[in-house]
Amino acid sequence: MELGLVGLGKMGGNMRERIRRAGHTVVGFDRNPDLADVHSLKELVENLAAPRVVWVMVPAGAATQSTIDELGELLQPGDVVVDGGNSRWTDDEKHAEELAAKGIGFVDCGVSGGVWGLENGYALMYGGDAENVAKVQPVFDALKPEGKFGAVHAGKVGAGHFAKMVHNGIEYAMMQAYAEGWELLEKVDSVTDVREVFRSWQEGTVIRSWLLDLAVNALDEDEHLDRLKGFAQDSGEGRWTVEAAIDNAVPLPAITASLFARFASRQEDSPQMKMIAALRNQFGGHAVEKK
């Protein structure tokens, strides 16, 4: 089939290559002309035969909204737009309604795989009407990992990004657990080779995972992570997961704590810890460290 792909960065560029390897035609557009096959969204649409499928792979929020707005003016009834970025599921419902008014279908797709996706395939979670999903199915089949699993029609519009959001929330908690365990192992004198302890867990343990494999890779490159600063950004999906939990009265203590740990990483001199130190000094005479 033919596919229009908007956004050819680290994820989008590799996705274009994987889809082409599967024998499909991809017409790509990016604001960087060195990456693009065409020079405008209008030219992209003109190079596709109807019914068209255009996959949007740009940052969530304003960039996605403006791209979908422009595509809504260029595409025809029967065409389909796929949002494969990290959009919030509530935006999907809005985009589907706006495009449906013009007879254009909409599918949201959560994509996981990062820089490894080109060779390993991408885990896909998509939402939308069966008719629209069917028009995109050859691309889903090209992108997914080999085997029976790795892709799912999660439900209605918004279900794909909601499922990916929860996936990322779980990822936050798993990474936090590995990080806490690593710090404790590094702290004690009795454990003399933390990296090899992590490596030993890769076989035969209940905590083995791809994230553990990646942790070992990182320790192979920098055994004590001395070259890194203790700062971790959050993409937004962890926050959305916690907000959704509040809205639905679902307790997520591990995921919530892992999100707050990210926030703590951004404080070189924690204001909260100042108050805790002051209180310990007041009630117990415990020593405080002063600047």
C-alpha cells in the first residue's frame, strides 16, 4: 500500500525504513528538507492515491493539532489520518470528531520500540473503528514485531493512546525499582561488583526484562554511571496516568511514587528536605548541614 508519513525524526525515520522493507511505498514529509521526500503536506497528499492513509508522527500538542488541521483541509472523504505520536487520548476524541465532520477517518496508535524498533519491530496499540483500522492494517503488520503478539486493536478512538499511556506508567515504576535496587547495591561495602549482579539477573529470575538488559548495557558503557547527572525528564504520559487514576479512583501508589521521584531528581537542593532537616533539629537536636 501507499502511506504518507509526517515526521521523520528518530522514530519516524526508522518507521519509514521498516515499512519500505516490507514492500510498501512511503512518502515522507519533515520540516527538515534533508529528511523529506516531498516539500509540503499538500505535495504529500498529491503523491498518494485515494483512499489515502497519512500517519502523523510529530510531537503531541500544538504540532499534532496544526498538522491534523492542515490535513483536514487537504484530504478527501474516505481517507484516514493516524496519530502515532504521544498524544493524550482526550485529544484523539477531538481530532476524530473534527475529521469525521469532513468524512475523514481517524485512528490513534500508541507506538513503543524507540531506537530499537527498526530491527526488532514496534509494539502497537491502536484505537478506532474497524473500517478505518482495516485501511491501515498492512502498515501495522509491517511495523509490529515478528510473531503473534506485539500489536492490538485496543478499542474505540483514544484506546490506543490510553493503553500506551498506561504502558509508560508501568515503565516508570519498573525503571524506578531497578534504579532503587541499583543504588542500594552500590551503597553497601559487601557487594563488590554491582554490574555483574545485574547481569546475573538476566537469566532465570522473575525480574528479567528488556529494561534489565538495557540497564546492563548502560553499566557496560559506564560501570558506576559516573558520567551521568542524576536528572530524569518525564514525557507527560506518567502525569496523565496518575491523573486518569484519580479520575477513575484507581490506586496507583508505585506509578505515582515513580513520577514524583522524577520531580525530585530536578532539585539540586530540595526545599522539602530543608524543612525535614529543620524539624529534626528542632524536636531532636539532630545536626543540620548549612551552606
